Amino acid sequence: MELTVWRTFVTVCRLGSLSAAAAELNHTQSAVSRQIAGLERQLGVPLVERHARGVRPTPAGEVFRHHAVATLNEADRAVRAVRDVRDGTCNRPLAIGATPSLAAGIVPEAIRGLLERAGSIRWNLLPDLSAQLHNRVIAGDLDIAVVTDAPPGLPQDPRVERRFLGLDDMVVALPVGHPLAGRGPVHMQALADQTWVEDNDGSAALLRQHAARAGVSARIDLTAADLAGKLALVATGHAIALIPGVLTGALRTGVTTMPLVDPPTRGIYAITPRRAPHPSAAPLLDQLATTFASVRPAHTSHQPTAKDDHAAVLTFDDSVTETPRV
């Protein structure tokens, strides 16, 4: 099977249209149709089905698409690696992923520090949830991802290495006019009658666990689509929210924070692929550790446990779990 045909199939699945795929690939629609039909004959099963607005993969097509994407990514990496050896340098951008809260401040600050030390480096930054970022590191789309171990935790995967950067205390986000704004650490019991908003299952789990330890329940009456929507509901006075402490310095106007007594925490990790690391990934790892350490005293009173101090680089033989959500 030719990889060109696999790429055509993946493009058709992504765009949901034979004509759109033909336009992007600079083929005719009939040529795209012939490639898909030939692939189906080779595999012996239908791979796409028509619907009112175009085409979509069949169950068998979706399975094949998943493996085809991985194969194409690996092939692209092989070509890039050969060209890097030929040119004696790495010309591709450093692909960085981070959870939304970390992409809002800590990671860009670390990138700035890296550029000041190493000079000009091509790079890009993709915010996403931890689980998706982990998958993209495995697929080869990302050279490094900064993730958290909030529920449901990080998967144990021998294909990646992870480096513990530190613990982050969760804090309460309040509208600036809230009666509790400006107060010191508060017990969860004082917030039992408040309306909370959450944007993902991981943060909601941390909030419920913290409330349960305090013997109360958290009224999560509102749901937001993402972190920005969550903070918008806080700023407009509709609710309060549990947010990462690292986000404190990058909050929108109208939102302030308040520390909790014995707050829930999440571990921050950087994950990288074990194979073919980008030359700039290791320097960025060091800069991330430095940047996170410089802001920790402002928002956390917790010290890492012995498990967290595992020589900075942890393999997946260690019984550490991670989160995809916050």
C-alpha cells in the first residue's frame, strides 16, 4: 500500500468530503475516489460511507484511520530526521503542548527564558488537556508537553519520559466584589453555600474530594465549556471556581483569588518521547523547572514528597499517575 493513498484517506476523513480533500491535495475528485476504492479493495472492507453532508469513516475505516495517522506521522519523522542529518541541524520547530492554565503563563515564560539563553529557535505552542497532549507526544505531533496529574491521572506509558516540575496548590477564583475577596486562607466549610462552576471532570473531582474531606459538599451548579468560559462566569458574579495556582498571575480583569486551608494540589510534569528528541527539548525542560520553581513560593506551601523527588526524570516503572484535565 502506498503512503500517498493512506494520506488521501486520512485527508478525506479529516475534511469529511471527497471534493474538499481533492482540492487540498491538488487532485481531481475522481482520482481521490479511485484511491479510496482501491484501498477498500485491498483491505476487503468499506472504509467510508456517504451521509447528507459528505462522507465519514465506517467503524473499520476509523480503526484504519487511527493506525494510518500514526504511520504517516512516523514516516514524516523519518524524513525530517534524515534531512536533519543531511543538513547537520534541526530545522523543524519545537512543538510544545501545555494544559490551558499552564499555557496561560508558566510555559510562555519558560520559552522566553529559553530564547534568551539559546537565541533564535522556531517553536509553536498547542494548549490542550493532559490526556490529549500525552497522545500527541506518542503520535509525534509534540516534542514536549507540560501536563498535570489531576484526576483521572497520567497513563503509564514506556514510550515517554516525564519530569516532575513541582506541586501546584489549587485556589478559589472569586469576582472582585465578592464578600470573601481579599481574605486569607479559608476553610472549605465557609464556601459550602456558594455556587461553583467547573469546566472539566478533573477539576470537578479535585473540588468534590476537597469538600468531602471537609465534611461538606460543593454545589457545582454551572458548567463551562472551557477555562475561559469558567473565568467569565466568575468575573460576572455567577459563581466561584477552583483553579490552578499557577494561573493567578494571568487572570482576566474582574477575577481575584483566595487561598484554601490545606488546598488540593496537582503535580506538574513535562513529558517527552523517548525516541528522537528535539535538540531544544532538554534545554526547555531545564528552563521549565527553573520557571516553575521561581513562582512556587507565591502560591504553594507544599513540599514535594519523596516520590516527587525521584531525580527529576521519572520512568513509567514508577507508580505515579497523571491527569488530563485541569
